[in-house]
Amino acid sequence: MTIQRPVVAVVDDDESVRESLSELLRELGFAVAAFASAEAILASGYIDQAHCLVLDIDMPGMSGCDLQRELQRRGHNIPIVFMSAHADDVLCPQVLEQGAVACLCKPFSDIVLLEAIHAALGGAVIGDRNDTGHRQ
């Protein structure tokens, strides 16, 4: 039996953030695709394969919030974990109200990101272990 790894799409205009998050998530057992813009992921058709988006709010062109609205308009209910260097008390509650799973303020820890992705995937993250140390 083949176990399918969860597919996480990272969308951020900052190349260093994209690369570091992609590397971390691969090390944690996820299949990862990285995109420099909201337009790029929409044009790729990859959105249908992703189980979760890790999405920057503030990007040139189409923002993360714009992408969230466009996906909802198209009927895609993909879980979104937003991240922002400029998150505020208005924007985060707004994206959460519109269905995002989490809104993380950069910089955030690996554990905080993993917990948010875990919540987005409904608890089915590769690497979950029971008390005996065996994969469930």
C-alpha cells in the first residue's frame, strides 16, 4: 500500500522564504511546490493537487487575500495558512473570518507552522506518532 504524502503549496514573492519553507516542509515529509505569486499558482493548474496553501498575504499583483477570494469564487475549498510580515489586528481576523486556518506573523517558528499545517490537514500530518514511537 502506498501512502500519499500531503501536498503543500508555498506561495511567497520572497525567494528566500519560499526556498527555506519548501526545504523545511520536504524534510518534514510533505510534497512541496513553490510559487512566486498568486498568478503563478493559478496559471500552473497545481491548485487542484495541493492539500494546503501556505500563502503570503502581501504580494505584488494579486495579494494572498485576492487569491483566497478567487479560489472561493471558483469553488476551491483548499485550507490556507496565511503568513505576513505586516499582519495586524484587522487583517488576520478578516482572513480567518473568510475561512483561513491560521494567520502567522513572520518570523514564526517551525513548530507554529507545522501546527497550522496540521490543523489545515485535519490532523493527518505525516510523522504523527503514537506513544510507542510508531507511525499511526
